[in-house]
Amino acid sequence: MPESQSSPADRSRVEASAGHSGSLFVAGSQAAWPICLGYVPIGLAFGVLAQKAGFSMPEVGLMSVLVFAGSAQFIGVAMWQGGAGALAIVATTFVVNLRHVLMSSSLAPYLKRCRPGFVTVFSYGVTDESFAVNLGRFRDQSWDPKRALILNQAANACWVVSTVAGAGAGQFIPERAFGIDYALIAMFLCLLVFQLRGRIYVMTGLIAGVLALGLSLLVPGNLHVVTASIAAATIGYAVRDRKRGT
């Protein structure tokens, strides 16, 4: 029997679909490159520090894939090097990463129509950096979940490659060289600056900083960070809501 041939309309639909997928990938990747520029030095720094703590390249790569949280990985390696037990490391990083609940809840309204499987994969890639970029673009109504997912996964791939490369180069780099221990702090300061879009945001940031500093003297571990963030966000929301009502 002769082979069936697709009609011009079918071929057009396939080409249009391929072109749309390509445009999604390009848009997501382009939005991810500033994050990747930040991830490269931080990932290299983490890889170097992890190598100094006794982690091998495969172990660093596996940790980056399974955890994919820069602050948690830095803290985990530091605690491991200090002799902390597995339970203490898990509990501490869990508390530090509780901020992901706040970030995910902010992104949830834009993912209402997505399937549970898509949301699961998407949530794996939510970090401070991808959250900041995706939320800003969602608010501008120039973004969609598929592009956001590509951004997340592109940043994830960059992070994993950078940390493994850092672990490989760690044996050639002296400890604390090039200010690599400051890389993560610099990244968070940069993210903070990009979020300051008005007085209410500046006020919220200042409140969070003051509360975190004060609570650090009273609350053990890193719980003061989450507590201060929630309290400052609540105050900022209340002030903004009151201004809208007047």
C-alpha cells in the first residue's frame, strides 16, 4: 500500500508547533542568562568549598541535583565540615528553605491551569533568583508557565555544571581565594536591589533586616531569617492594603 502523505495544512501545523516550541526555549533561555551569570561564580565557589570539605566531584554534582539550593548547600557543607550530624544538617537546611513556601505561594496564582506533574517539575526549579525573575515577568503579563519552566531548568543546569567544575578546580585554588566566600552574599544583595521598586518595598526590606538582626540575638540557628521575613512581609502587606483603602 502506498505510504500516506501529510497534507500541506498538517505540515504547516507541525512547523508552527516546532517554531512555537523554539521561541519558548529561546525566550526562557534568554531570561535565564543573567541568573546563570550569577550562578557561575557562586557555583564555582561552592564547588571549591565543598572540595576543601572533602566532597568529590560526583558527590558535589549529586548534591546540586538533589538539593539545588545555594544557601542550603553552603550551610550543609559548612556544618558537615564542622562535624554536625545528618539530622542537624537536614533540620537546619529545612528551616532555611522555608522561605520557598512564601515564594511558591506567590507563584501559585500563575500556575492554576497547569497539571500537577508540571507544577511538580516547576517547583523543583524554584530558587530565589528564578522566583525574582519569573514573578516580575508574570506581573508584567509578558510571561507564561512554559517559559518560566525553561528558565528554571536552564538555571538548574548552569548551577550543576558550575558546582561540579568548581569541585574539579578546587584542588588548584587556595581556600578563600578571590573572595569566593562572599559570592552568595553578593548574589542576595543584588536580588534585594532589583526588588526595591518603591517605598513600600524599601520599608519592608529595612524592617526585615532590623528584625533579623535583633532576632539573631534571641533565636538559635537560622530561624530568625524566616521569622523576620514573614513578619516584615505581613507588615508591608498591611501598610499597602491600608493605603489602598484610604
